[in-house]
Amino acid sequence: MTQVLEPVNPEAPAPVPLVGGPRPPGAMADRAFRVVAFAAGVLVLAVLGLIIYATLKNSWDWFSAEGLKGILSTTWAPSQGEYGAGGLLLMTLIVGTVALVLAVPVSVGIALFVTEIAPRRMRLPIVFVIDLLAAIPSVVFGLWGLKQLATPLQGIYKSLHDTLGGVPVLGKIFGEPSASGLALMTAGIVVAIMITPIVTAITREVFATCPASQKEATLAMGATRWEMIRGAVFPHSRSGVVAAVIIGFGRAVGETIAVFLVIGSSQTLSANLLGPGDTLASAIVGGFGEATGIQKSALIGFGVVLLALTIVLGSIARAILRRANKRLGVSV
């Protein structure tokens, strides 16, 4: 049987060439989006650069007069011409560490409960409450800690001191308690409550990204639920959990109003968690209004120290994470 070929229609449109020809309709929009995204990224760097420039410019008198000694000195006594940031920096780290010790286990536990254990009907209310707590202004937490938390903590602090005060090392950490209940520990507790929703929200989202196939395969091999979490969820989510901790710690060391209200305001460095203290941020808010001259320059310099502290801690955390991933054979 012979196949008859139909004649070519001379009026049919010519095929579109693979190269050249008219520009596709979405090319201009794609190029505009690329330009806007690039401009947004550059804008973030520009704003950060301007912040660093402005703070360094206004604090240069303190840096030039005190130098590295001003950052490391533990004496803050403006009336005597002493503008050291070392003691305030150490107390800032103490408050942040206390907050992390209290908040991270609770946050990880809540995130695991929401993603792995809680029924579907319970997840939405819990997530809603967590997001709502993250949106509460910090001054509300500070006022709550000042009015409702400080007084009950007085008795608890006294009991801790009576129990652990005679132990050689713990006796210094849990020394003579503050009579008002305003102390480094109180600030750490309030900040821990503040960063718990943030760490929980980020950790929950990270845990939710673990592939269901990995969890099901682990359970199919006879593992318990905890073994599945430890063997599948934690290794997959390690980077995200570290990032959540870094973000929480940055919020903890930079918190101002809430810490200022509950820390007790004492610039003398002490290892006593139950006594009053001050952080870099609370010292800024407490003394900036009346500061002049070199003291005002020093307080602005404290902001530079806080920014540098955040960058250094983030870099250290990333280095530790990279080393751990390299040891486990995970590419980053």
C-alpha cells in the first residue's frame, strides 16, 4: 500500500527558530526581579555598613582614649573616669548562658512534641500560642518579671543559698541573694521565657523538614520512637538547631528593657547569680539619657562590642558545625 503525502500548505506559519526571534513575554519580568533582588541584598549590606560606621564614629573617642584596655577592663565607674566594658560583657554572657540553659531543652522538647507526638488537633493551638508569645513586646515580659516574678523568687533564692552556699564552687555561684529578687538569675529566667518561642518556632520548622521516608525506614528496622528521633531527626536537623540557638543567644545578649527592669542594676562584676548585675544593653539604656562626653561615647561603644560579639559567636558556631559535619562526612 502506497502512502499519499498531503501537499504542504503554503499559508501555514513558519516554525519558531530555536535561537533568536522575539523575546519571550516573561524575560523582562525575570530581569526586573533579578535586579530588585540584587538591590535588596546590596541594601542590607549598605544599611549594616552605615550602622557600623555611625556607631564607630560616635564611639571613637572612647576607643581612642581607652583602647583595648577599655574593652577588657572590669571597672565601670564614670565618676572616677573608669569606662571598662569587660565586667558588663561577662555579665552579658552570664545572662545569655543562663537563658540558653533554661530555654533550649524546653524549646527542643516542645518542637519534638508538636512535630512527632502531638495529635493533629493539638498542633495548631500549640503553634498559635508559641507564635503569639514571640510577638509579645519585651517590656511586657520585663514588667511581669518585676511585679510578679521577683517577689516569689526571693524565697527560692534564699533556699538555694542556704543549701548550696557552703559548697566550695557553688557557694560563689549561689551567693548572698538579692533582697529584692532582682538579680542576674532573674534576668536569665525572663530572657529564657522570651527566647523560648523563637527557638521553638525555628526548631519546629527544622524538625518538620526531616523526610518521612527516613523516619519510616528507621521505625521499620525496629527502632523505638526515641531511637528514630535520635538517629534520623537529630542528625538531619543539626544545622537548623544550631542556627536556632545562635538566633536565641543573639536575642538574649541584646535584650535591653526587660533585662534593665529585673537585673538590679549593679556594675560590679560578680559570679553570684543571685545578686544584682548589669549587662551591656541594660547599661546603655540605664545611663544613656544623662551621659555626656566620654561616657556617652563609651555607651555607644558598648553597642559596637555587642555587634562584634554577635558576629564572633556566630562565626565560632559555624566553625564548630562545619567541623562536626566534616567528621560525619556531611557536605555543607
